[in-house]
Amino acid sequence: MMQAYLGWADHSGLRVLQPETDLTQRRFIQNLSDDHDRVAVWIVADSTVLQVLDFLLNSADYLDAWKYLQSHSAYFGRLI
């Protein structure tokens, strides 16, 4: 089953990934609006991809998580 998530990335890679909700979206936009070193991203992925991303983030493999997100998500883009 596909699910939508929000996350943010910086020069080290993907740092945070959370389920998409209105509250999460407002919080991400508010926290990142003044920080030009980070980007908020929106992804749609299946549960297998999300499990791998969760593992990589818990292992602090931020760059690998970013690369995996880009190559395995059904959709991803910058949150504006």
C-alpha cells in the first residue's frame, strides 16, 4: 500500500521522515522557511521502501537514505 510522507534533507542526506498530515506539513514549512541549508520533501512509497528508509535513518546512513528515497519512491518532490 502506498503512503505519503514528509521529510527534510540537508547536505548530509535525508534526516527526517514522518507520515504526511496537515500538522506535519505546516510544521515543516514553518521550521524550514528560513533555513536555506535544508529542503522539505514529499514522497509516496510502499511499506517496504519506508521500512528500508526507517532502517537507514535509524542507522544514521543519511546519504544512503537520500539516494534510496530518490531511486525507490513512486513519487518524490520538494515541498513548497
